[in-house]
Amino acid sequence: MKDMTDLNIHFSREEFDQRQRHVRESLEAQNLDGALLFKIEDMYWLTGYDSDGFSIFGCMFIGTGGQLVHLARPADLGNATYSSICEDVRIAPDSEKISRASQIKEMLASLNMQGKRVGIQVDTMGLTPRLFLQIQEELGGWCDLIVIPDFIRELRLVKSPQELSYMRKAGEIMDIALNKTIEATFAGAFEGDIYASFYDSLFRLDADLPAHIPPLGSGKSALNLRYTTGRKHVLENDQVTLELGVAYRHYHAACMCVVLTGPKINERHLKMHETSVIALDAVQSILHPGTTVGELYDAYKETLENNGEQDAVLTVCGYTMGAAWPPTWMEQPMIYEGNTLVLKQNMSFFTHMILNDRKTGLSMAVAEQAIITTGAPEIITHVPRQPIIKQ
């Protein structure tokens, strides 16, 4: 057994054992003998494996008979031995002579999986459609390959005490980084310097890079909800959207706000901010066990419509948060209409109230992250409830 003191892991052996046991019980309930996993978030949760090599290739097998195997490229061997409790690490060399699907079949054969029911995880960036089709062709008739639901992600929704401690730490860092970023945002500032202030705070406080590039834009690009290239200077009477996220031990916390530079402040901006705050308060007021995710969306939508902002209603107003890797920190469930998932204690959600007025080109948003408790939600990232005006 690996010496835990030599591993760069962030959970106890007991917690990993419990997680693996839950996965094996779920596999047995689905009448499966094991599963091929390609989602790095699930590998990290089960073993501590910390790598971004999944972007090229990486696979893990977990079996109901206790099997646990990493199949990784030679370049990822260091990460596997540095961070994972899994003791069976197989090397999958890069070669024109043997396909990835053949390497997977060879691993499964060594585990006596021929003729068995083997699940395969497909809802992940770690498995390309091309590789999936190759695996289907390679294993067809050799074993019974079953596409499985994304059940491990569902197991990860309710966070352990240790996971919550990492999320709270990420929230503390986020609050500090947000304040530093707001300080760096003013008329005449270069957007690159604003980004630099954010990343400087992040690294100095031992945070991880967020799983996607935080959108930051002024003027017309303030309405962009995704990162775009090309930095410019902030102007007078400008708007600067900050959608920021940090991670601690890969567990994410995020926030969102808009800085107004003045000296002239558009009254429409102020009204949009007021409505955003009312909507955030309405959603946070029902962030407790028993509420459905769809009911969160209903509270958001109803508030915007009651305040004359029906044209600004988006189809999503947030999502759950946890450990995540590029290209996104967003995970399901997203907060959208009709989502029947019921909130439970120790889940965590990022709720964003975004108003983009495309007729006037104005943007406003407030967003915070919370942990679900038995009572009022524990807010772990904080944005000002008053308009942020920098003159």
C-alpha cells in the first residue's frame, strides 16, 4: 500500500474508501461488473489523481471486485505517483502500432472482464466521440459495453466536511481577490492590469487557477459572458463586468459584479442593479433543503418580470460548484426552469443575477456562492449590495 505521507493528497484514506464503496454499490445496483471512467473530477474524487492530462488521454477502471486501475500516458506517470492513492498504474504509450481502444481492451482482459458487463462514462470532456466509437468497435462482442448515467457526479453533489472547508477557503480568497480587482478598476485602467491584480492575488494566496478564464470586459465587451481576447483601456462613464472565480485544492468559488466608473452614472444602471440585488435576495431566501432547483429559477424569473426586466431573463441563473478542471468550472445541475433536483444540506450553488440590456448596451450583475445548510444558506463569496461606483 502506498505511504500516504508520500502523496500530495487532500483527503483521508477513509474518505477515499467511503467514496469508492459508494461507487461500487451503485455499479452493483446497475448490474455492472465495473466501469471505465474518463472524467478527471471523478478520478480526483475517488483517488486524489491530479492531472490535466485527460485533455489528451486518461482512463480509470473501477470494478465491483475491488479493482482500481489508472491507464495513463507516460507523461502522466509523475502525476499519478505524486497524487493518487491508486496502486495499479498502467502505462499507455503513444504509438501508431496500438490504439487507445486496444490498450483499454488489454487492461480489461488482464482484469478478467471478457464477457462481463462493463460501464463506460460518456458525459465528460475526457472522452472524445472518436475514442468512444473506437472503444465500441474494439469491445463489441468481447464484453457487454454499457453507457452509464453520470451517477458519480450526482454522488459528488453533497460535499463532505473536508470539501466544504476547501470551498470556504476558496471563498475567503475570492473575497480578497475581488476587493483587489475592484481597486484596480477605474477610468484609464488597462484591462490587462485589472486581470494582473486578480491573478496576483490568486497566486499569492495559494489558490489554484480557475477552471476557465474569468470573463472581464468594459464597454461593449461588458455584456460578454464568456472570455474574449483583446485588452483595452477602461473609459469614463464606463461599465466593467467582473465574473471572477478561484479554486482551492480545485474546489471553486465565484462571484460577479459590475463596476461603474462615472463621473456620470446612468439611472438605468442603478435600476438594473437594484433589481439584480432583489433577485439575488429572493433566490438566496429559498436556498435550503427541500427546495427544487427549478424553484430557484422561478424565483429569479418572477423577480425580474415583476420589476419590468422580462427581456433580460436568461434560461439559467446559476449552477452547482465543486472541484473542476478546464474548460469550465460549471457543473450540472444548472438552475433552469423545471429542474426537479431537490436541494440537500452541504450542496453548494453559485447564483448569478445578470441583466443585459442589449437595446441600450448596458449591463449589470450581482452573484454570490452559498453552501446549503439546515437553515439560512452560508454565503461564502460576497459582493457589495450597493452600486460599485469608482470616480
